[in-house]
Amino acid sequence: MSFYIGREASKLWKRVCAETTTEINLLIENWKYVLGGLICQYIHGLAARGVHYFHRPGPTLQDVGFFLLPELGQDRAYISETVFTFVFLSFILWTFNPFIFKSKKIYTVLLWCRVLAFLVACQFLRIVTFYSTQLPGPNYHCREGSKLATLPRPDTLLEVFIIFPRGMLYGCGDLIFSSHMIFSLVFVRTYQKYGTRRFIKQCAWLIVVIQSLLIIASRKHYTVDVVVAWYTVNLVVYFIDHKLPELPDRGGGSALLLPLSKDSRTKEENHKLLNGNSGDATDWRLRTQVNGKILEDGKTVHVETVINGV
């Protein structure tokens, strides 16, 4: 039993090391896109804090969602944030699944380059929208009488660039359209395309619908903020996804080379680890097709059809 556990742990460690090497190489090639995307996340946060200086509290606007959905209240406003945090963390963990599982379909770095492109495009449109018209915030801390509804004139320039924690938690004025919905819809659409579990895909869409209702019931956004997010994000992701080059598919097999040396055997084991196959040398049996024949363990076997495992 201990031998089996040790062998599986050794396989897992080899898999993690091989995947780490691959992802580091991809990061070296694509670091500009990743860094640019992260910088744009900060710019988006900075813009959201900036519009707070222009926010003027006023009466809550008439809203169909507010009439149809009962108000959760301040004590239960955390529910929508909990659902969003679950979606956010679950997606991040899933993007790192190639480091652990044998079955691999994505490269983590390349996937995040794509996701950041979706986010940046949606957030750019969001910034243009909420700076165009400032609506009175429906959230509790944005209403008339709240000390957090408006921001005082900054004493120093540095104060403007510090967006955490107050700017992240108590923002006002950045309404159309919902940032929470941008992240959730981008993540769910990405898993819809590159995920492998149909049940999880169905649950993910259901959770996003529930989150939409909770955001309105928590009075964090007007219904229009959520509705606009639904069609804008989906259209933006659809358009950009068709413009970007498709991610390489890791599910397909590739030609293997004969183990002429120890180095070539090691390289082959790493290749199998990266493509979701075991790298254990004791179970390793090489097959390659040459002129309609199969060379297996040094013997020539004539076949008409090659079937994996035969």
C-alpha cells in the first residue's frame, strides 16, 4: 500500500514539475499580455474609484426588479458576495487543473491571456458607460444620509491611487454595467467552451442566474445594470473569441519517437505527462506506425487498423 502511494505521489510530482516548466516557458513568451491585463484591472479599479468623487446621492430610481424581488436587507447583503466569491475562486482553481490531473485540455497561461482580453474589453466599455451618466446608487452606503455616499476632495495625489480597501468595498456611481456580472459571465462562458463536465456547466449557468437576482435583491445594482451586462458581455466575448487564435488542443495524440537513448526516454515521459498520460517507465510501451505496420517492443506486427490499447 505504501509503495503504491509513493509511486502515485512520484507520478504527481513529475506531472507538476513538467507542467510548471511548460507554463513558465509560455509565461516568458506571453508575459506582456498577462502584465497588460493585470494593469488594466488596476486601471478599472482606479476608474471606479474616480467616479465615486462625482457621485451625488439621491432618491432610488424606479426599478422593475426592485418591485418584483423582495429586499434582502443589509444583514443579508453578504449572500450575493458569497456566491460571487465561490464562482471567482472555483474558476481560478479550475484553470490550474493541468498541474494536478492527467486529463488536460488547456494551458493555464494561454487561457488567462484569453480571459484577460475578455475582461479588459468589457471593462473598457463599462468605464465609458458609467462615466457618461452617473446614477444615484441604490446600495445602502450610497443613499442620502450615508457618510460613504460621497468622497471628500483628496488631500494628496497618492490618495487617489489607493483603491483598496474602501474603493473596492464601498464604491458608488459605477453602476452600468455590473462588474460582478462581467467576471461571472466571462468565467462561465470560458468554462462552457473549455470545461469537460456537462453537469458543472449547467450548474454554473444556474448559479450566474441566481447571482443576478441576488445582486438586484441586495440593491447593489439596478436591474438595467444586470440586464446590460448579460447581453454586452456575451456579445463582446463572442466577438473577441472569434478574432483570437484558438487555443492548442491538448487532448489529441501526437507521433511518438523510438527510445534510442535515456534522454529520449526521459523526454518522452515528460511529453506523456504533459498530455495526460502516465510517465511510469514500468508501464511504458511504445507504439509507432511505419508504412502500415506496428513496431511493438521490437517486434513487427501487421495490422489493418490501429486501435489504442491493442
